[in-house]
Amino acid sequence: MRSYHIQPQKEDQILVGEYTQRIIEDPFSGMPEITTTKKKNNNKNKRRFSDEQIRSLESMFESESRLEPRKKLQVAKDLGLQPRQVAIWFQNKRARRKSKQLERDYTMLQSNYDNLASKYESLKKEKQALAFQLQKLKDLVKKPKEEDDGQCCGDQQVITMEGEAIKSDSEEQHSFSMERSEHGLGVLSDDDSTIMTSYFELEQEPTSFITMVELGPSGEDWHSFETDGLFDQSSNGYQWWDFWS
DNA sequence: GCATGGTGGTCGGTTACATCA
DNA sequence: CGTGATGTAACCGACCACCAT
């Protein structure tokens, strides 16, 4: 806040109708002299209050932001102001305080919003990573099932769901499928939780792939691995499902 | 009890001025 | 010295509460 140079209180000002009376100290004789001038520009002759007046008003405002009529008269008398001036000062002070409070509230809300937006974004990425994990696991458990169906079902009608994505599976996934076949898993439900439960309950020692998926390359905080690596491209408009297309 | 008008207060918005960078 | 930004005293109009009639 800027500090103002308050002009010396050498004159007093009283509003009388459409005229302003000023008591001005004569520069030569030092005697007070009353001048009456027509109010300029819509009664807007004004003068800043003295430091002392402001201090008194401020301290009074601290204790009560509204003045009772009787107290207003007393304050006006004590400070050498018109009661209306005191009323207007309190009015303006309340308005300024409210405005500052609004500014503070806005800043706080903005900050809270930014925090929430940030948390939302990280949760969204985490969700995408989890969905990716889930999809990959589903594909892994689906393929061995289809292979089993194809080999063991004889002349039964077999509906294969094999698509391009499965055809291009890596060697790692093939070895994983073999292991799965060796364990002789039964028919798997498409329900995600059932798949996960069935698999992890049966696997005493997870395959290297599952270990990687579950624990990440460092054996901990796998989702940070996923989000920091693969999915950070989402900022370029890259979505996790684009990985498969 | 209810309608009406006067009075005084508050509030949001605005104006005019003072001061500073 | 001129100028734009900012703070502030004062004003205006709308609204409300209270009170007397």
C-alpha cells in the first residue's frame, strides 16, 4: 500500500448547501480566514483525513464496524468531522474490507482448485494404467483358453476370438501361454476379478511377466513406472488404448 | 390489524480528486 | 511535465427496517 503525503491541516472545510466554506490560514498574518466558494464539479471537493483521524477511525472500526448514531456524533465531534463524513468513512471502510476479503477468498479457491485439478489428473493417469494392466491380463488369459479349446474340443463347435492383436503377441506372451497351459487352468470367466483371483491364487511364483507387471522394473511402485513411462505421452493426446491400435 | 409515508441506515456502484511511479 | 494506476472521500440510487399516523 502506498503512503500518502497528507497535506497540512491548515484549512477546515464545511459543506453548506451548494457552497463550500473553508477556513484557511492566512499565509501572511497567520490568522484564520473564511472563504466561501461554489462547490466544484458535483460536490466533490474533498480532502484527505489526517493520520490522527485515520488512526482513530481505524481503531474504532476494529472494535465495531458499525457505529450507533450517538457514537457517530461523538466520534465526529472528537475528530472535528461532520457526522456524515464519519458515516461515509465507515461505509467505505466496510466496502474496502469486503473487497479485500473477496480477493483473499478468490485466491484461496483458485489454489484449492489447482490442487484438486492436479490430483484429478494423476488419478486419471493411474486409472488408465490400471485399465491397461487389466486389458493386457485379459488378453493373456484369453489366448491360452482359445488354444485349449482348439486342441481339446474335437468336433465340438469352437468359436475363436483370435484377432490381429493376439497374432502379433510377443514370444514372451507365448511362453507365458505355455506355462498357463501346463497349469491346466479351467474355463475362465470374463469377469476381471475372477480372472485375477483365479490366476494369482494358483501361481505360487508368478512368471517374469507378471512380476514385471505387478512390481515394475524395480520391484516396487509399478504404477509409477507405467505412468512415468508409457502413459506420460497422454499429454500429447496419446491415450492408452491407442497402444493397441 | 393493515396500508401508507417519512426517516435513517446499508450496500453496490460510481465519480472526482490526490498521489505516486 | 505529462500520464496512467491506484487509493480514497463523497455521492447516488435502490432497498430495507422502523415508526407514527
